Amino acid sequence: MMTISSSFAQTTFKENQLKFERVKNAYDEKWANLQKDLQKVGLQNDLQLFIAAYKTEGKLELWLKTSKQSRYKLFKTYDFCAHSGTIGPKIMEGDLQTPEGFYNINVFNPESTYHLSLGVDYPNKVDLARTGPSKKPGGDIYIHGNCVTVGCIPLTDEKIKEVYVLAVEARNNGQLEIPVHIFPFKMTAANLKKYTALYPQQANFWKTLQKGYVAFEQGQTLPTINQEAGNYIIK
């Protein structure tokens, strides 16, 4: 996981974000209570963030740790406030699908049409291989406020304030890569059997996603995930 000098980050990223009214308001409204909640679970400074999302359950989980810790702790769970498409990966522009796969936050948008938003780096190499050269994969996938979606992950404005503030804190502490793992469902053996019976065309892809899910569930540590020849390689 890439990091940068925290002393450098703290003089740039958070200060720049706080110049925007919506970010300043989010900190004014949410940060004090978030800090109290963080203290209760033994997390105060030097935060690192991991986000997991489950489409069928409509849940977004925030996992946190410090840079000196190896294991993440589940901090908060939020409900999606709207859904788009079905389970199964996003394939092309306009299909209304929310992506499935392993991503990172690549955009902080403090002036989003949807209050505040965090961009997900879809499409990646696996997505592009699936779409193929003759079609457009689409893009602009965000975790955002408001309750509308054509493929994004929408939370309420109140919830995105908390998620955004924690993401700013992680980025400000030097975490350049904030992982976002988006799954079709909680990838237990029972769920995988149930849903592959309904969507057999997704069986191989979902089995690969399950490897990443299980690797994290077993130890609350993130596996190494590479993209090779249009597939995820989980180590």
C-alpha cells in the first residue's frame, strides 16, 4: 500500500480540502463524534482505511487500522440508499450496473453534484478486458451523497459526510491507495452456491472475488491483488 510522508501530507491535502465549504461543514458536524467513536475502539491518529461494499445486502463497511497495525477493525456500516442494476459486474457504458471487483479511491470531489463524492478507479484492466475493444466500459463511478444512482454507490448526505471525512484523514496521513472492494454479495460458500445457480455465467468471476473476500475475512488483512491477462490474481 502506497503512503507518503505524513508531515508533507498534513500541510497540503487536508488544508486544501477544508477550503471547500461542504468539507468544512462535514468536519464541523461529524469529526468530534467520529473522534469519540475512534477512541472507543482504540483508534485515534494515523488512520488507514479500507472500504468493502456488498450490492445484494446494500451495505458499505468502513474498516480502519493504524499504519503500525496489521489487522483492520470494522468501524462503521452504512446502508446504500438506492440501488441500480442487478448483481454481476459492470460491462459497458449505460448498463446501469455497479462494478464488482477490487479498486482504489482515485478522486475526492468536494463540490459534487451529489454533495460529496469519492471516485472509484473503474475501469481497471480486468474491467477493460471484459468489455472488449469494440465497446465503451463507462466510468465516473463514485461513492456519494444523495439517493440517486445509475451505477454508483449512493449514501445519504449525512452518511457521506462521515465517509468523506475519514477518507480525508486517511489520505492526509499518507495513505495514497484507499482500497474499495465491491462484491455482489457477502461471499460465503452458501451465498456463492445460491447465486451462481441463478447466474451461472458469473461463476468463475465470482469464485475469484471470493478468494479476496475469504483472504480478508480470515485475518482482517488485505491480500495482494494483481491484474494479469484480464483476471485478478490473489496472493
